[in-house]
Amino acid sequence: MALSQQSGILQQGASEERGENARMASFVGAVAVADLVKSTLGPKGMDKILQSMGRGQEVTITNDGATILKSIYVDNPAAKVLVDISKVQDDEVGDGTTSVVVFAGELLREAELLVNQKVHPMTIIAGYREACDCARSVLELISFNNRSDPALFRADLLNIAKTTLSSKILTVDKEHFANLAVDAILRLKGSGNLEAIHIIKKTGGTLQESFLDEGFILDKKIGVGQPKRIEDARILVANTPMDTDKIKIYGARVRVDSMAKVADIEAAEKEKMREKVRKIIDHGINCFINRQLIYNLPEEMFADAGVMAIEHADFDGIERLALVLGGEIVSTFDNPDTVKLGHCKLIEEIMIGEDRLIHFSGVALGEACTIVLRGASTHILDEAERSLHDALCVLKETVSDARVVFGGGWPEIRMAKAVEELASRTPGKKALAMEAFARALRALPATICDNAGLDSAEIVANLKAAHGAEADSRMGVDVVRGEAGDMAELGIYESFRVRQQVLLSGTEAAEIILRVDDIIKCAPRKRG
Amino acid sequence: MSLAFDEYGRPFIILREQERKSRVKGIEAVKASIMAAKTVARTLRSSLGPKGMDKMLQSPDGDVTITNDGATILEMMEVENQIGKLMVELSKSQDHEIGDGTTGVVVLAGALLEHAESLLDMGMHPLRIAEGYEMACKVATENLDNIKTRFEFSREDIEPLVKTCMTTLSSKVVGRLKRPMAEICVKAVLAVADLERRDVNLDLIKVEGKVGGKMEDTRLVEGIVIDKEFSHPQMPKDLRDVKVAILTCPFEPPKPKTKHKVDIDTVEKFEALREAERTYFTDMVQRCKDSGAQLVICQWGFDDEANHLLMHQNLPAVRWVGGVEIELLAMATGARIVPRFQELTADKLGFAGSVKELGFGTTKDKMLVIEGCPNLKAVTIFVRGGNRMVLDEIKRSLHDAICVARNLVRDNAIVYGGGAAEISCALAVEEAADKVTGVEHYAMRAFSDALQAVPLALAENSGLPPIESLTAVKKRQLEESNPYLGIDCNDTGTNDMREQNVFETVIGKKQQLFLATQVCKMILKIDDVIKPSDFE
């Protein structure tokens, strides 16, 4: 560091850290981030308040690891790696965002001890890699699959949803929400398209009042004086200007020399719009949904014809509607015969809290559904949405890969045991790294205990003993009673994919950080 | 301050030496330069070889890059010192020429300069040292020609190539997936390679990436990938055997470039214009349909109405395709680029075997994959990775592997890696040095010592005792006169690089020696550094 600055190799304000210093800096940064989110892990994890720097100083309360890490500003490069890893975890499987960071942090903490004992980082990495492979094969071995039996599979899904939700704000009503989430996912019939699940948040009421709706709910209003309820609706989904519909060709503009002519042209313009509306009505529809604005004139005409007109559905909404209703998005109206119309059994206006929404039921595509969340404040709703999103993601993963493992630190204890056995057979310094890997794995259940205010050393030791005594023991951390308990009886299940991803991403992140022996920071860009 | 005296004995100043101007002269200047170059080389030294460590680089905007690719590190370090910049250029030119060995060349140059420094202390003239280095370099490259062997492969038997790429990839982030990745690289290179002329046009291999997904999802597309989607969400997403029309005119009302205005003053004109506008759209779409096109690719935007008409006519279309991609597509599909609807005819259409829209995970990004084009051998490697950092590193690793494969296609003469070639050259130079009298003798010996810095660094990075391992290998090379012995970085238990499949191309190695010697010579020749100080 001193050298390069003296001879002016780098720019002013840039810095370089080498060897031990660099490694120390990245360990410190990464471990600090891991410790930051550590206390949110597990069913008794605590929440964090995040206050934004921007105007309004908005407040978010969450215990979702990815959300916390996304919102904090970190300057340490190694810490950024961990933030990235948790984002990846969020994108990939949607849950386990905290676990992966805590696990990577533990691996680095152990690595630091080894480096101090003069073990070369590359040797540690080699050991970690082998340990990771071993752990993964154990994880595959101990997972089980109930896809063949729908009833059992559903029970698995419910248990997984409950486990995921138990660490979130929804924990009080987890039974309710687990059912909600499982119903929603099973409607997708394995397509895994979370887009079709629409979440609407409305303040007021209690979380308990949240519900799953089998139809589609659009947060828009029906035009004035138009029918509020239509049965057997034939729907035209359009994207066309319904305000003035000006002439776009040849840079045309109106230039007249008398009032009378203005009136004429205005009449012609109106006539044009009338004709357009007539054409639209000629499609034999009784509901018209447009992406763009609908002015009063056409709105009135639709009202006269008894057609429900909904304006200003945003682009997303239009695409989703077209998908759900099975119609095409139309922009010209000259050939009514070839246009595919959308259908649904019933359109009606419903009230949720104080807001009026439009409800489409009996739609062609059975996959779509809407979850309406109710809650006392926007903070609660936001957190509820995040939790529900996590649960949905995990369920989606489980539907595509039906393998399931127990939760409560059970897989970690099993993996740690296998890795330790491997270490005892391995010659050389690599074995030290493997033992460290096993310790890092056990740190996860220990953290769950610590967060619940339990004696982690005691419980983890008991678990270890239980697993040592019986090869296929099902003991894990029972947070409620504060002791080792049978995970199958408690119904604590987790998705295999999530656990696997935690293992792989965590090891990968630790490896990336361990491999660094030099940190070069460029001079920050001058802001003018 | 440089002073001179004119014929009347009055002093005048040749170079005004202000307070703010810094100047170093003579041996001091050479030493300062060497110092700077050494610092840069030392940063890279620990990244050499399969067990090399990574560097974490934070850009001015706070983004983090983690890599052990020499060229990338130097580029992102934003070196300010002029001599330091020379080293950056050095690794860049190695990157452009060969694409591999970017770290090695800098380490070698650093070692050469380091040894030159001690010779300078002995009172040798910098230029004599440079000359000695030149002579030594010649001996070394001749030795490379003597020890080189041929590497055999063919289009059918790609296994050796795959193995080579795997060696390159094993030290990188993608180490976990080296086998599939290596296969992708080799297939990509062979797809565009001209084996008769021994030429590979790397421009035909595009490496595209998209954040998200897993590394495992990386795949080779035998065609073109464009970052666009069909203009209407309800158009078919998967087309087979389509005729492609490529247009550079918008599906919009015409906007003549000359100044114009159309005045509407009567109702009739209003009606007429309305009619004209409607027919214009129908006409445009009809022309495309009539020409027999089944897919329209357009450089410009679509009007909503035109868009719907296209959909209605069952004519999938893509809008806002960039100029470069339009050209590439035109080349690949054999279509002519048509600037006006009137000129669209059946013989100007191109052909594509399959056009598919790919969606990615929960994010709503979409891309078009166009495969089975008749004319061009262009391939795209489509990389997926968890985040931008990983993605960029995968791209760099793949680039390295592709370069290795390309070099082997170009010239299959190889020498063995792991420092084996360097040790052999060092021995040859040492031997040659003994036959030379004069100052160059010392310079050549220094060159030989500098060559050994590479295996030394390799051993050090791999956690082996550097001096013991180097001398052991050197002794064995001398005794057995076997130039395939190198440092056993991967801890496989053998020093024979043939068994480990670790080798480098002769051109790459030669390039390293030439470039390092040249830069060294250039730096040694500098004896005066004048630079204005920064603005206050």
C-alpha cells in the first residue's frame, strides 16, 4: 500500500491493500454483514427498521434478509459480495436469503482462524469444495419425495409454507396463509408462472381477513352510468386512443377561415369517434377494456349501449387481462368476425374496505387468481407481501422439484456429521478446512437457538448426540419448547432446493472472498 | 536547470525549471521507472497460475469486480504513472494478440527489470544491458523452437481441445462446470474455424450475457441472439422455417423530411385524409404479406394500429432492432435490407430455420434466438450467471478458453506449461551466456535468472516451497534433458506436464518473451523524465 502510493502509480485518492491486510479487510466486512442479519434468522428472529435516506424518510420494517441487505449502503467490497449472494438467492429460490449470508459469514469466520494458523487460503478452498460436494450428496440422500401421492404432497407443501411463514410477520395466522399460498400454487398446475398470481394490498381489516380470490381483480373503476354487473361477459381488450383520435398522417393540421367550418370539422371528428364506438359495439360485446383514456363522449355512448367500459388499465394489466380472459389485444376494429373476444362468467364491482374494484370471475384460464391482503398499516401489508412472496417462491420451487427435507437445522446437523467423517479420512491440511466447514454448518441451528433465547451449545450438543446415536434420527431444534424435537412430528419441512442453494451459494461466496489477496479501490468519481 | 552560455558568455536557459515541474535524470530516472514497473508487476505476481489469487477491484462508482485476469486487473486499476501505463499496454497487447498469458508477460517484464537494477548498480550502461537481453531473448526463442511439439486434433476428435480448455478454466470461477463450458468453447471455435486456412475469425463468436439463472444454463446458440421481443404480446413465440423481411422503414405514418404541412379546411378533406391514413396502414402490412414474408424485422417503431394489423395478418414482427444487429441478421439470413415498402419483393427475403422467444425466470426479460441461418457460421455463447460480477467473470474466462482453442487451431505447435518452457529456456540462455565475453555475459545471466521468476511465482502461489521446488525441477531437467518438467501446481504428484495436460502455444510464449524484452529495453533507454505538475 505504502509503496504504490509513494511512487504515484495509482491515482490520487485510490488505495490498494495487499495480502494479510486485504484478507483482514474482507473478512471483517463480510462477517459484519453476516452478523447484521444474523439476528433475523429463525422463527424467533427479530426485525429491522430501515429508514430511507431519500425524502420522506420512509420506514420499512422487515426480517427478510434480501430486503435488509438491498437497502443498506455498504462500502466494503467483500460485504458487497455477500449482498449480491443474497440477491441471487432471492431471485433463484426466493427464500433462505438470511441463511445463505449467515452461512457464508460463518465459513469466513472459520477460515480466518485457519489463516491465522498458517493454512494457505487455496488449501482452505480445496477443503471447502470437497466438503461442499460431500454435504450436497448427503443432502440429496436424505431428501424425500412425495409427489406420487397428491394428499401427502399437499401436506408437505402446507408444512413447507408454514415453516417459511413461521419466521415472518404472518406467523400468527400461518395456518391461514399457508393454505392460501398452497391453494394459489396448486392452481398454477406446475406451470410456475408467478405472474398469474396477483397480490393486491388494501389497508384496513386484519391479516386474518385476507383471502384468495379465484377470479381476477382489477383495481379500476367502471365508467359512470354503465352496468355494474354483467353476466356472461364478452370482452374486447383494446389498445386504441379513445380521446380525440387525431389524424396522424402527413403532418396534418386544421386551418380554417370561419367559425362554421370549425363546427363542421368538429362534427366530423365526433362522427369519426361515433363510428369507431359503433364499430366496437358491433363486435357484440358488453364489456370494453382500453389501455388508454376514454373520454366522456365515447363513455357516454358505451353507457347508452349498455356496455361496460373500463379505461386506463396499464400495460401490465392489459397483457395480464388478455391472457386471463383469452382475448387478443385489438387496435383496429374493421373486421369483427376475426377478432377473438375474451369471455368470463361474471363481472361485478366489489368493495374491499373503502375501495371499489372490478372482479372478473369464471375466467377461461383457471390458473389466475388474486390474493387480497388486508392489514392495519402499509408497513404490515408490505411485510406481509414479502413474506407471502417468499412462501410462494419456495412452494413454486417445491412443485418443480418435489424433494423435501426437514427443517430446524436437521439437514445441517446431518451434513456436518458426514463432513466430519470425511475429514477424519482425509490426510493433509485440507481436513482442517473440512472440520471448519462442519462447524460452520452447525452454526446455523445454533443461531436459531440463540435468537430464540435458548442455550444453543446445549441443544446443538444434544442434537449431535442424537444423530450420533441413531443413524436416521429426525431430531432438530424445537424452538417452541426449547429442546431437541422430532421434526416430522412437529411438521417442520423445508424445500430441498432452498437448502441446496444455501449450501452452494454460501460456499461459493466464501470461496470468492477467500481467493482475494489484494483490494484496489479506485478514486471515487468526482461529483460535480 | 539546464543552462548554456552563448558566444558572449551570457547564460541562457534551455529548459525552464519551475518549482512545479518535476524532473529526474540519469540513473535516477531509470531506477524510478524500474521501481514503478516493479510495483505493477508485484501486484500481478500473486495472480499467476492455476492457484493464483484474485484481486478485488472497486471502480469509481463503487462496483466491485473480482478477477485474476491480468489484463482486466491492470485496466481497472487506473494506473496513473506513465511507466505503469506502459506495463498496462504490455498486457493489453498480449491480450489482443494471443488472449492468454497476460499475467505472465507482466511478471516476466517485472523480473527482467528487477535484475537490470542490480546490473545498473554494478555500473553497467543501461543500453548494454538492453542489448544483452536482446541476445538472450533470441537464444530463448530459438530454444522454444527446439523443444516444441505438435498437438494433434481434428474436427471429429475434439477431446484434446476440450481437455486443454478445461485446464484453462479450472482456475476460474467456472471451475465447477469446466467440462460443459470447455465443450461450449471448443464447439464455438470449431463452428467458425476454417481448418484448411487455419484461421478463426473471433468476431463471429459473440458472447452475450444476461444476469439471472444459473451458470448451468449457459449454452451455445448456433445463430444470433438479439435482446428484443415480438412487438405484440400475442404473436406466436416459436417460428420454424420462416422467410424473413428486413425493413428499415417505420410502420408509422410517413414523415417526409422536407418541410410540409397539410391544411384541413373542409370536412371532405378531413374524411379523405382519414381514409388515406387507414389505407396506408393496410397497404403497408399487405405489401409485407404479399411478398411472402413470415417474419418482419424492423429497425424502427410500430404504430399501435399497424401493430395490431400485423398481428391480425399473422405476421410476427420485431421492432427497434439496432443497426449492427440488422446487418448481422441480413448477412446471416441472406435477406436484403429494404428501405421502402414499395421495394419489398419475394427475392429480397431471407431465411431462418427457427426463431424463438426466450423468457427468463421471474424477471420479465425476453430475448429472441434466431438459429439455422443459411449463410453465416456466426455463433453466440449465451451466458447466464447469478449477478453481474459472476457474469463478467464467466465471460472473461470463456474468452480466455476460446483464445486458447483458437491459437491451437491457428498453430498447433506447443510447449509445456507450469514453468517447464521457462526453465528450459533459462538453461539454454545460461549455456549460451558462457560463450559470450563482455558485459552482455552478465545481462544474459540476468535474463536467465529473470526467466526463472515465473516458475518461482507459480510455486509460491501454489503453496509449495518456491526455491526447493524450482531447483529440484531444474536439476532434473538438466540431468534428463527433458523439457517437459515443470512445477506441479495442482498437486497431482507428477512434474511431467505432458501427463498433466498443461501446455501453452509456442506463439503465445514467444510473444511473451518478445514483448517483455521490448518493454524492458524501452524503459532502460529512458534517462530523463520531465513532467509538469498537476494543476492546482
